[in-house]
Amino acid sequence: MGSASSGRHGGKPLVEDCLRLDLAQLMRLEPVRDGIAGDGWLEWRLAGQRLGRICFRINLRQPSDARLVLEFRAGQGEVPKIRQSIRLAFTVPNYGGRRWWLICPDTGQRVRCLYLPPGGARFTGRKALGLAYRVERLGHFDRPFEKLFRLQRKLGVAGWGVEPKRRKDMWQRSFDQHLSHHADLDAACAASVLGRMGAKDAKFHEEKS
């Protein structure tokens, strides 16, 4: 997560510069199970550098009053801890069981993810923050790289040509899908570089002719 200014483009913060709280990822952690209460912590890392960390407690014993409570520090040094309580709700899929959702503190909508923007003091929804995706503002040649790096951030690696490794909290099937997508994006980046080199070469010959 960058500085307060680095996370903005055209006055709006970008998704890629926020810490993302993904309930689906959290529900796959060992202490979290439907019908019980549990606690733990989440950490965001990129290329070995810690971007942020929160402690959480989730209570799913009473579905009508399910809550996720977060404790974290928004900033460096001895800043006070922030405590945020987030309501949870569920829907019942056709295959049975419950599918849990976060309730956006600002809009009251069911969402899978909440975001903490640079300089922010609480997690909230993408629509409430007016978040934009960086890839929407990139040129044709840059988009494959941004998509690749976005996927790499999800996998905890960074850099073109870096081979992803499965995280402990990620299902093997999901990782295999990400890995296949990663290979496609890596090939698209290579094609983009070759295309850019060809475009520059064509421009050079045009100017010389």
C-alpha cells in the first residue's frame, strides 16, 4: 500500500493500491468455520515485504447476528489501534449450506471484499470508495502487464518471469487455474513487448524514409 497520493488517479483511489479484505479467503483459514467463533490474523505481503496486517475475530454462532471484528493500525509507528466491527449476512445457494457476505459499512450492500485505501482508517466497499482499476486507464501495450501484476499480487509474487507458488490458504484447483491464467498473461506480455518493438521500428523507418 503506497502513500496517500500514490493511491489516486484522477482524484479517485485505485483498487490495486488498497489492502483488500476477501471474505472467501478468510473463510478458508483453519479457525474459521460456519457455526463457530474463531480468531486469527491476516497479512499482506508483496515480494517478501509486509504491506499490512490485521487481527480478526469472527463469530458465526448466531447467523442473525454474525460479526467480523478487525483490529489494526493505519500507519507506521506507535499509532493507536483501530477496532472495526463489520456485519455479516448469508445467502443459501442451490447446492445447500450458507454463502457468507460482508456488509459494506457505507452502502449496506452485500459484498465479497472490503478495501482499506492509502491513508484510510477503516475498510469499506469499492463502490463507496469510488475505486477504479488501474488497467482501465492504461494503453493497449500496458494492459497485459497490469493484469499479470494484479494476478501476481494475489499470488504473493512480483515481477515478469517470476514463477508463482501456491499459498497455504489457496486450494490446489484455484491455484492451477491461476497458474494457467498466469502463463497466458506472461505470453501476452511477451507479445506486447515484441509488438511495441515492432511499432517503434516501423516508426523509425517511416521517419527515415
